[in-house]
Amino acid sequence: MLVLLCGLTLSLLLRLIERPLFGIARPWTPEITKAVCRTVLRIMGLRVRVEGRPSERRGAVVANHSSWLDIFVLNSRKTVYFVSKSEVAGWPGIGLLARATGTVFINRNRREAAQQTKVFQDRLMQGHRLMFFPEGTSTDGLRVLPFKTTLFEAFFDAKLLHEVSIQALSVVYHAPEGRDRRFYGWWGDMEFAPSMLRLLAQRRQGSVDLIYHPAVAVDDFANRKSLARHLEQQVREGHARALSKA
């Protein structure tokens, strides 16, 4: 926790200098985020195994969502900017971390679609890789929920359609030996603090697989539903394959 608090403090202080100079570009603070997240995982003892490579193309990443640990795991590998529902900004602990790392907060409704598209345009044209969880919630880690398609509509805007790609990512946790397979899951009405304390108290940790699938061009798809369906299938196949090896 000390590492996390020190890292957040340093990031917030550096952002006071970075923002007036570069706006939303963030050339410095993401490296602090990456270093802090890697250090937290190393101290915990959670092993991260990677298959495939993160895309270097302009665009976004989508993944299944199993745990609050996803924030640390995904930030530790590649600079990404999470897209999250607006209420997360007010959550204790998680909200502060999300704000400090440049999370894009949105309201998931069609009435604000134009505004959300503009936010996506600004971020993507700055070279930001957006990261979101199309399931819309977290799970027990043993399943992938159907992808919601609303957020994909923004990528079919004329200014983005031919400029961006999206990469699917399967995130699969493996519990410590002897523990319930859902050990790292965070779902339903589970509260953050008890879950965090339970995981941190575990002396011998398990592991997590990150499976990067080939990125796809948005303009290869007719609409948001066909794009979401393809990405969901990639995530499902990788998730099932990794679980079957456990």
C-alpha cells in the first residue's frame, strides 16, 4: 500500500506540471503508473504470463473483467487509458486510482453519444490507447458475459472509422493452489475493501494470463454489433483455452 500511495502522490504532483504543458497528452505520468503497478504485483507475488503482443496501432483494447486487480495487471504491461462509468470516480480507493491514471469517465447512454465520441476522438488522436470492458461489470473469473455494444458506436464516426483498430484481450486468473477457482473474482455485491484484504493476506499467490489477440480494423466491419461480436468471440476462445489448461 505504501508503494501505491507514494506512486499516486508522485503522479498527482507531476500532473500539476504536465497538464499545463501538454494538456491530455500525458508524456510522463503513465511511466509512473506502469512502474507502480509492476511493483505492486511483484510485492504481492502474482505472476503475469503474456501470450501475443500488444498492438502498436492507434485504437483501443477490450477485455473481459474479473477483478479489481485488472487495473494493476493491465497498467503494468502497456500504457492504456481506461474507459469507465462515471460513478467509479467517486468510489473509495478505486476512484482515486482511476482519476490519477487518466481514466475517461462516461455515462453509458445514447443521449450523450456525441459527447462521448468527441472525447474518444480527442484521446485517440493524442495517441492514447483506450481500454474498456464491454461486459459492463466484473465476474467471478470463470465466464465471459455478452458484450454490450453501445461504446463501439463511437468508433464508427467518420473521423475515426478508417483511423483506428481494436484489439481483444483475454484476462484469465488462476487461483493459488488449494483455493477456490473464483479466488480473484470480484462480482455481485462484493465490497472492495474485504476483497483487497483477502487477496493481500494470501501468502502464496496464483497467476494471471494475458492473451493478446490480433487487432482488427474497425472499417472491416459493417456496424458496432458485428465488431463487438467478433471481439467477444476472440476473448471467449482465449479465456476458455487458458482455463482448460489450469
